Amino acid sequence: MKLYTSTLFFLLLTNFAFGLHNEGTNNFTISIKLQGLINGTKLYLINLEKPETIDSTYVKNNLATFNGYVSNPYLARIGDQKDFFNLWIEAADIKIEVQKSNFYYAEIQGSPLNETMVKYRNLQRELKNERDSLMEYSKQLIFVEKDTGKAIKVVKVIDSLDQKTIENKIECIKDENPSYFTLNTLFSIKSKIEIAHLIKLFDQFPTNLQTSHFGKNINTYIQSETQSIAIGDKFVDLAGYDINGELHKLSDFKGQYVLLDFWASWCKPCRAQNPNLIKTYTAFNGKGFEVFGFSIDDNIESWLKAIEKDQINWTNVIDIESDFLKEESAYRRETGIPLNFLINPDGIVIAQDIKIEKLSELLQEALD
């Protein structure tokens, strides 16, 4: 199987080269003044949206610096093994002052996203401190004093503080201009407000933000709450690109029994069932049975390696650019994986999360 000569990788390489061509216009610099940290302390810059470590540096003379290239703003974290603060990485000269005794509340300037974030972070500070204190008190009541009645009353106060925090975040989304920060704020409360309210707030964001990392996640959540596939429903068509960069649709296999299998290279239960699924596929493929594997990996190399290692030979696709997110969300609410759906020749979903042994029995009855 020639995995590394695919059209898909050619497209990705082209995008990478294009990014390098434009690198000069989107540089960022982070200059940090630190008080209380020992010289030689190692600091890490972590992309919280991946997540992955982007860079690291050492404190020298109470100073530290990061710099690099950013195509689109992303939420990040800077810290050592114990303390950290969050910030937005965008094309700007970002100035930060931080004290070890108050690391989380670093002062950040020179960046519009960070200045807005700091404004609302500081507004929420009193609520956060009160909540943290009450959480510790509730643990003491439950585990030390064994006073469940009093603990319940404290938890109700915590709930009221959480509701106040949600209200403050909604006001932020309404009052500030749409940005990556306000979109992330909406993402943080998406499951805590009515779906109609979420849709109304989301609609105020421009297309470039709605199709960003957090925008796609919010849209997936909205779709999962408003539309979902159930047994007895007609299938929703789904598509993705195979290892050669070719587009395949679920509807390509209409007229056969099709197992739509959601999986990922990092999902151990998914990988564990592949040997039995290979046996079933070998026994019934060509008799009216197909498997349509849909990977939710965000790392193409890991996906390709898993296909090769597990010797998967059925149609397997990935949607790395989330072009079919809406269709995918019809099947995947906030359900984990492994997850599968069995679709009959008429295009009707007849089973969900079917065990491979049960699948073999059903196909033997239907096709042999």
C-alpha cells in the first residue's frame, strides 16, 4: 500500500509552502518580565487547542522571550511544571509582567485579544476566588466533618456563582466586538445555556470565526443537539478523503449492508476490534457488505500508520479540514468512540454500536 504518495499529502505540502511564503506578515514576539522565578527555570509555550508544546525557553535575568509565526490566533499557556497563565497568540509584540506569587493573573499588553481577555479575567477574579474558597470548604464538610447537609447548602451557593459567571460571559459576548476571545468564551458555556440562545449568539460571529477551531466545535454541538440519527432513520450521507486523497461518500455503497465505523488511531478499543472486523469483512465482502471507516484523527500520519499496522483494507476516510462536520454531527452527538451504525440496502439505519459477533450473525442470515 503506497501510503505516502497521496494527493492528500501533496495538497497539505502545498498549503505548508504557501504558509511559509506568507510567514513574514504574521510574526509574534512575547517578552516576559518575571519576579520571583529562579534563573534557569524552564518555561513552556503550549497550544491549548491541539494541545502541543510549541516552544520552550529559560528564565535569564528575570526575563524570557518567545517568538514565532502564527497563521490564525490560538489560545495558549505559558508556565513551568507548576504555575501558568493563559494568553492568546496573535501577530503582535506582546508584553507580559508576572509575579510568581500571582502567576495566573499576569499583566498582558500589546495585543487586542489579550487586553480583552485580561479585562474580563480580572472582572471575574472575585467570583473565581470566592468559588475556589467554597469548593475547598465543601470538601472539608464532606470528607472531614461529614456534614452533608451543610455541604449541600454550600454547593447551592457555588451553583449561584457559576450562574453569575455565565451571565457575565454572555454580557461579554454581547458587548465586545466578535473575536477569537469572545468565540472561545461562547464555547466555554455552550452546554450551559439553552440551544436557541446559543444559536442566536453564534449567529453574530462572521464566517471566518464560525469556521475556526472553536467555531467548528460550537457548530458540531449545535448540530448534535438539533439533529441526530436513530435506528429506523434514513442515513445521512457522509464523505471524506482516503489515503490517496480521493473523495468517497457513504452513498457510494447504497444497495448493500454498510457498517459506518467511527474510529481513531489513538482509540485503543477501536483498534482492538479491528482483527475481528477484518475477519467479518473478509467473509462477507463481495456478497453485499461493505465497511465505511471514518477517522476522527487530527493527525494524518498517525491515521496512515494505524491503517498500515492494522492492515485495514476497507474504505477508510478522514475529514481533516472538517468539510463534512455537519453530516458527521448527525451521527456523533457528544458520543465517544468506538461508534458504529449498520445501514441496510434501503439506506435505513438498523443497528447502532453493534458488536462484531452480532454483526457476523446478522450478515450470515441476510447474505448467505
